[in-house]
Amino acid sequence: MIRLLSSLLLVALASGSDQPSYNPSSRVVNGEDAEPNSWPWQALLQYKASGGWSFTCGGTLIGCCWVMTAAHCVVSGGTYRVVLGEHDRSVTSGHEQTITVEKVFVHPQYDDNDVSKGYDIALLKLSECANKTDEVKPAPLPPPGYILPHGTECYVTGWGRLSTGGQLPSKLQQGLLPVVDYEHCSQRDWWGSTVKETMVCAGGYEVSSCNGDSGGPLNCPGVNCKWEVNGIVSFGSARGCNTEKKPSVFTRVSAYIDWIEEKPLVSARMWCFIEWIEKITGIDFS
């Protein structure tokens, strides 16, 4: 199978086929509705409580049976499920796929008592694999070690609060967050030593992630694909979601590619190429 994929990949590359295009809405102000299912890898994470299932975090589908989220979004012994293909939490569109989580893998070096140490990443193995549709597709990931250039325009997406202490929206939100490189973000009057090189800073005073966005993706222009998920929403300022010189901080996905690929899943970086192959050959590899 791998040999066949490699051969077909060469054909796809030679053909010059267009990459899959998931275009965000032209409205890029924080708190604006995303176009329905324009980010088909966006996951909604729920936990089971006495009153039923409750929303807790976001996540990213990175393989048909795997979702990536923040380690601080899950607790030992908790029962979780993900909703894929979701847009408006208040209605059922028919595109949703709700799947329970079979097993949670938290990075072994994560310290729940100090998120700023880093390693804020977890993988959720689903009890059954998602069906790949126009509304549900795994996210391409960046190459190992890739560093986003300063000023790269990325989008954070999630159902987090619209303002500090504000309401949770029913519709998926997106906000444009320019990347702030480590040299700037680690300055003493910014995040200082709190931010690590295994993190990504993005956004500014006007636009940021907020409570409830945790675990969700930072979607950036890709190296191999049109869009790649370069970050996982990790933390922000205790003074509020929109705080000057305290951009949103994300786990840098490219620092953990080796750990992600230890799990038995098709390399997330290959999904865009597989889609090219499927388009050209008509073969469904899902």
C-alpha cells in the first residue's frame, strides 16, 4: 500500500493538481462567524457530567480515528466524546459525527500544575473512525521543526467566549491572528520566560483566543498544503483574553510531530497528498 501511494504521489505531483481549498470567511474580526464547515478538521470536545454531555474544549481531527487537543483539556478518568462536522451548536445540520473517545494519550512530560512548562498536547483515540466527508476531513500538519515567520496571518477557530467573562457562541468563530515570533514574544514586558520555543504566540490586543477555545487549532498558510494546523490553543493572560503585549499562546505542533507519529495513524502531513491522489485516480483510501 505504501509503495502504491508513493507511486501515485509522484503522478499527483507531476500533474500540478490544485490543492484542496478550505477558504475562511472574508470577515476576519474576532467573534465573527466562520463559514459553515470551512475548517473541516475542527472538533468540539465534550465531557460526561451528571447532567449529560457538556462542552469543554476544541480539537483537531488529524487522522480518521484521532483528534489532537490540549493536555489541560482532559483529566484522568474523564469520559469524553467529540463532535465533528459541527458549526452551530444550537441546531442539528445532519453533517455532525459524534464519536466517543476510547483512550486519551497525554504527553508524558506535561505538568498540569504548570502549563507554561509546555508539552500541552494530547491525542484522543476515537472508538470508531470518522467518515471522511466534505464537512469532516483530517488536518494537514506542518513539517517537523517548522517555525512560522513573524507576521504570518493565521486563524484561530473555536466556540470560546466572545470576550473575557462573556458568552459562549453557538456558531463556530474565527479570528485573524498574526504570528509574533519568539524573539518578540519572550521580551521581558511581553511573556518573558513564560513562553518557550516549543510554543507559538499569535494575535494582539484586539484579537485573541479566549476561554473555551483551548485545544482548538491555529490554522496557518501551509508549507505542503493550503492550510496546516500549526498550533493548539494553550493559554492566555490571567488579566483577560485581550491584553496588550500578551498574545495568545499555542503549543507549537511542529515540535511534537515525532511524538504524534509514534501513534498508529497515517502521517497527518500526508493527507493533502492523499486527497490529490484520490481526485486524480478516483480511488478512495479512507
